[in-house]
Amino acid sequence: MGAALPAVGLAAAAGFMGVASHLGIGLLGGAAAYLGVDALFIQPAIDRKQGAGDELAAAARAFLQRALLSRTVADIALELDAVARSALGVERTLLLVPAPEGGVRVLGGDGSESARVGEAEQAFLWLGERGEPVDAELLTQLAEFDGARAAGELLHRLDAQVLLPLRHRGLLLGVAALSTPGRAGKAAEGLGNFYRILGAHATVAIANTYLDVEARGKKSLSKALDLATAIQEALMPDDRPVRRHGIAIRGLFRPVAECGGDLWTWQDLGGGRLLLLIGDATGHGAAPAMLTAVAKGGVDALRHVLGETLDPSELLTQLNRAVYKAGRTRYLMTAFAAVLDSAAGEIRFANAGQNFPYMITRGDAGRVKLEALVARGNTLGAAPEAHYVTSARRLDPGDRLVLYTDGVIDAGSPGSEPFGEKRFRAAMISLAEAPAAKLAEGLLAEVDAYLSGRPFADDMTLVVAEALPREEGAEV
Amino acid sequence: MSSALTIPIALAVVVLLLWAVFLALRHGRRQATTSRAGLNEQVLTEFVVRSLDLPGFSDVLADATTTAQIAFGAQRGVIFEPGAKDGTWDAWAPGPQPLEPVPDASRPAFAWLKHNAEVIALDEVSGPRFGAMRIPLSDLKARYGIDTLVPLVDRRTTIGAIGLWLGRRPSGFERSLLEHLRIEATAAAANVRLHREAAHKLTLEKEVDLASAVQRALLPAVQEDSAHGLSWVGHCQFSGQAGSDFWCSYDVGGGKLLVVIGDVIGSGLAGSMVSAVAKSCCDAFSAAGTTDPGALLTALNRALWRPQRPIHMTGVAALFDAARGSVAWANAGHPMPYFASAHDDRLGVLTGSGPMLGDIQDARYASSTRGLVRGDAVLLYTDGLVEAMNLQRVPFGERRLQRALSAAKTAGPPRVRDAILHAVDEFRAGAPVDDDELLVYVRAS
């Protein structure tokens, strides 16, 4: 029953003695007097004490709320000064932060800024290690340590009594210096916890101000990369199936990051010939994407210059020069180029380090046959000059050519078994009857099913070309 | 003792006793609150100091939720954080609780919270303040068994929310403590989130750096040279990490020099990609013997033309032949090059221009020709040079370029380049470079 217990006891005693007796009246008087004192002095004192605690907490909270909205460290210095002034009666607060150009910025609560604080490095190091508020008295006690002495000198130079190190993730972001002349030395006592909270609040506000600048920089960077991705996609043929000169083509491209290092393209060379090219620059990101742009420019130009006389080995020789120049051997690119002529029933191809594409054909008695188009050559960009050899083989109606990049075979999360050549071949055989578009989609669906939602680690490109039976060869 | 006094005294005793009981109750309750408040404050303070060292966004939210559960005796804590896709939200509880997507119907609540960043007692959502949000908020309450929602809003973005089941309506004091928690948790969560963004920025910066290194490799390695009675310099300064201007020069045999400059519409990496394509095309064309400026631009236009997603650039190709004393050029929507004659103090221009490259599928570009004698010179440049701004946002302009060129034209190409760049720099007076600046100067010597 707390503070009223004595009064109740006195009243009970009065009742026991008889309220009308002299003693009873005296006891009742005592009870009344106690209650009067309690109501007039004790309770208000308790209220005040609690109120003061609430006030400090509310002040710290309001400071954080305002500081979080600040755009600059100077604004935070203003807020810190205001809260220390109003909640603690601190006369002056200075915020010391390292300047980008070296040295220390001293930010005042009146918006002033100066750089004249002298040598502070040693004091900062010591305060950063300590990470707790220190006052003049403590620094005097610790004066045998060089760091503490340096901090004491800093305190003296700033005419302050308390130093609050603002440490964030092991890094000292700054130091707040509080001048409390009325309570010199003793300032940290009892208020230690409040200082700690205020320090934590100032720290997070400053850190967030710095980080916000970076985060905004990131936004513009990712926008730049997004635009680059859009251009890269513009350089690739679109996803729609194509029919040209008795050949149906379907290509699918899935970049893993903002930009990819994969490239595929088809070009109508005229004279009933189609050029098909697939490439894979080392790594993924903007730099390999730039390399694919270089290669694409080369292909675009050469098909204009050479037209139907374009030869796969000659194309790769030229691309090797372009990639070598741009990649400076830091970036390489594998590529496979093929010229398909369905009227002549021939495919001519050359390879620069690209994994061998597959031909799906009908063997004897209509059995599905799967064979690799084997041709070897140096990876593009490894040497200033490289020579490639064009191979040729028959292309019959119904034959399918499957081009793919590493990403398809290697699909799988790190540590787990990749999709692999075996599964890929099995999928091709099971889908052998499907037309080009369905074959490409079906193969990628197999990879997706294998991944079952896990992210893939490398760009995936898959291109299927099918020699159409004569009557279906009309252009679309 | 008279009986007349007994009744007033008895009444006084009763009143005093009632008062005593009232005061005692009040005091007892307040002491209980005060000690809990003290404990709560301490729990919160520890959260602040601790949360600044937590590694992940989810860690901070989990810690804040657990702290709230301890401080307020909440039986349940649910964490809401943005999902992988924009606009989606996931819900989970501290401990090994899997993520669960928040249904579409409740999502508008999170967008609304950014303008209403206060602790919300979900029992009160029928009030007019909540308007259309009544349903989404009530859905959250029913689905996750929570009665209090603590939104975390930083820089006008809802970065997360904490749902609690208190089982009671919070008192005024509890509300202020909840607000305290909200602000602390917001600061800590924003901090981790910004850290993540800043780290991501470093990765992206590295990526852009690598890409711009590839692009710089596409610029001619030799910036000044002389051969076949011609001497030339080129200069290209990118405004950012990645530029969209390019130039190239080819010794195409027979004592001829082919120079091409280009300016891609679009900036940054995207512009660089297009300029890489164009540069690569020029290399291939010149290697294949397409050296006539008009034919080169016609072929370049065909190669760059894309029906669905057009890309545009302007450019000039010029073929110098000192032995025969001629210069041939073709222009695709580019500022006309200056011609500085050895025998005339007035500057001329290489006139005539066709459409921008990539604009019209079958555009044809014709070459023009004029004589070139010893001492004649041609200045090719991109608009970034004449549009260089000073701090007052005044452009450098053609006039100043002409004056700088006229004053320096009798000197050798490197001196002319230096004089022009010096004039631009002096004019700019410290203002930032905000467009790529390119110039190529060729002189018959």
C-alpha cells in the first residue's frame, strides 16, 4: 500500500483507541498531517523525478527523429546542440568529424564550421578504441596513457568537459564535445546512460547521412546499367521465331546479371544463305557486354561488306582482331559461326573455342541421331592474329542444329551438381520430334525444371535452327 | 465527549480512510509502471547500442521484434519486410520461421504507411483517419494475429514493419515507449539497408570501371601522328566513367588517311555500347576496303539500323589525300568540320549534311570533295566541345572555338589542340565537364 500505509496505521490506531478519545483525535490528526504532507510534497516529488526521466528519453527520441531527417552532418550538429542545450543544460556542443580532404571539421551548434582544432589524430584513435563517453576527471586519472592525455588536451583546446566518441561498425565517425561549465567533471555521472543513447543516436544519424549519399549514387549507377542492358537486348535478335530461306530459327537469351556476356545473332546474307553466330565472353557484367557489342558491330559490318560470300572462318578471323583490341586479353570470347544454305543442303561452320553444337538428324530407319559439330579454333581475343578453318557437312530437311552457351550446361547453384551434358543430350533426344521453336523452349524448360527456382550462375543462350521440309520453307 | 461530535468525526475518519486507500492504490500502480518503464527503457537502450553492429537487415528486424516482445510482454511478433520483387512483401517471425508472401490485398497498407509513420493500434482502424486502409489493415490483423503495427519508414520509404500481439490497448505511456522503439528500429534498419546499398554501389562501380576500360581500349592508342604529308592529333575526354563519343583513323593505303568521328545519342554505358558497335563497324568496313566517306556512312547506317529499338548517332567521315591534294567527306547530322585554309584568314566549313545514322533505313550519304594544299587543316569535333558550360551555364560556343582555332592555326596540330583545350578550360573556369569532348585536327604539312 506504499506511502499511505503510515496514515492508515495511524487511523486504525485511532479507531482502536476510540476516535472520540483525546488520543484518538491526536492519532487522526497525525494521519491527516501525514496524508497532507504526502499529497503536497512526496507525490509531486515522485512525479517530478519520473517526469525528468521521461523528458530525457523523449528528448533523445525527438533528437533521433529529427537527426534521421537531416541531409548533412552540419544539420545533425545543430540538432545535437539543441538537444544537449534543452535536455541537459549543456552550454555548447561541437561535432568533430574527419574532413574528406584530411584533418578535422569542427561543426558548431550555430551552423559555424572551423578546421582549427590542431592535432587530433592520436586523441581520435584512443577515443575510437574506447567508444565510451569520457569526462575531464576520467581523462586526468588516465593521463599516464598517451591517448588519454591527447584526448585531455583536445578537451582543453575545445573548452569542453565531456567527449562522446561516435563509433559505428568499428569506425570512428566523429566525436561530440560538450561544454557543461556548471557541472564540470561530474557531468558524466548519472547521465552516462543518457550520453550513451545520445551518442548512439548521433552515430546512426551521421552514418545514415553518409550512406544515403552512396545509396543514391547506387541508384544512378544501376539505372546506367539498366540502360546498357536495354541496348544489349536491342543488339540481340528478338525472341520471336524466324523463318527465312527454308530455315526456322528460335533463339532464347537469359542474362544472369544486369548485363550479360552472351551474344547470338542471325543475319540474312542474301543468296539463300543465313549466318548464325553464338558467342560467350568471359564473365558477365558490363565489360563482357561491351565485348559482345564490339563483336556484334563486326558481324553487322562484315555481312554488309561480304554478303553471301561471307565465310565463317574469315568472320572469326576478323572478330578475333576486334575482340583482341577491345579485350586486351583480359576478356576473351568463344564463338561459333555457321552459314546455312538449305537449298544447297549444306552447312559451313567454324569454331573459336565454343562448345560443340549438336546436330539432330534422322539416321537409318528413321532413328534419331545426335552428333556434335566438331571444329576447333582459338578463343577470340587470345592473340592478335588467329586462323580458323571452315568445315562443311550436309544439311537435310528436318535436320536441327542446337547452339548453346556454357550457362545452359553449367546451370545449377554453387555446390550442387550442374545440369550437365548428359541431361542436355537426353532432353534433346526426347524432344527430337519437336519443331525448332518448341525444341528451344522445351530444352530451356528442362533446365528450369532442374533449377526449380534456384538462381542460375551464368548467362544462358540457346539457339535452335531447323532445315524445313521443302513445302514448309516459305518465308514468314 | 459530546455525541454531537461523534458523527462528524466518524465521517472525517471514513473520508480520510477512503482518501488513504485511493492514494495508496495510485501510488502502488505508479511504482509498478515506473519500475517496468525503467526496465523497458533499459531494454530499448541496449537494443540501440547493439543494433548498430548487427550484420543484416533481417537481424535488425528480428532483434527489434524480440526486444518489443520482452519490453511489452507481447505474445507474438511478426516481421514484414520488402520481398525480392518491387512492391511485394514477406512476413516471418523471429526464429526458424519461413518467409511467407503477404497477400496482394494487404500490400497497399505498406505503401500507405510511408505517410503515416506512427504506431497503429489495429483495434482502432475503424476511425476516419484510416479511410480505405481499414480493410488491408484489418486483413493484416486477422491473418497474422497482431493488434499493434510498428511501421519503419526512412526517407519516405516503408522499409519494414513489426506486428505485435499485446492483447490489450496500450496505455499512453506504453504508446510513447512503442514510438521510441519505432524510431530506434527505423534508424537501425535504415542503417543496415543503406549499408547494403552502399556495398552494392561498390560492386556496380567496379563493373562500370571495367566496362569503361574496355571502351577506352577502343580509342586509338596513338593520339598524334604524321605520315604521307599529313599530321594529325585526336583528343577525347569522357564526361563520366563511360563515354559515347569515339574517333578512329585508318591508314587506308595509297597515302590516304581515313578519319571517322561519332557522337552517340544517349550517355553512360548504354551510349558506350552503341559507340563500341559503331567503332567496330568502322574497323571492319575500312579493313574491307570501304574507304569512300559517303559509302562508309551509308554502310554504317545500314548496319546500325534497327526497326524495333532504333539507336541514333551523328558522325563525320573524311578521307585525306595529301599527294593528290584533296579531302573528301560525308556528314550524318553532325556539326560541320572547320576548314582552315593556308591562304585565307577566314575559316571555312566542310558543308553538307545528311540524316542522323540509324534514322532512315535506306539513307544514302554522298561524298563531297575539295582541294587540300600544304598548310590547309580540318578540325572535326563533337558538340560537347562547343557546348562546354561555365558556372553561369553559358556555353563555350562556335565563336570562341573559331577564335581559338584562327589564332593557333599556323602552329602544328598538337599546339592547336592544346590551344583549343586551354581556351575551353579557361572558359569553363572549374565548372564540371558534363558532355564528352572530342576533337580531331588534321593538317597537310
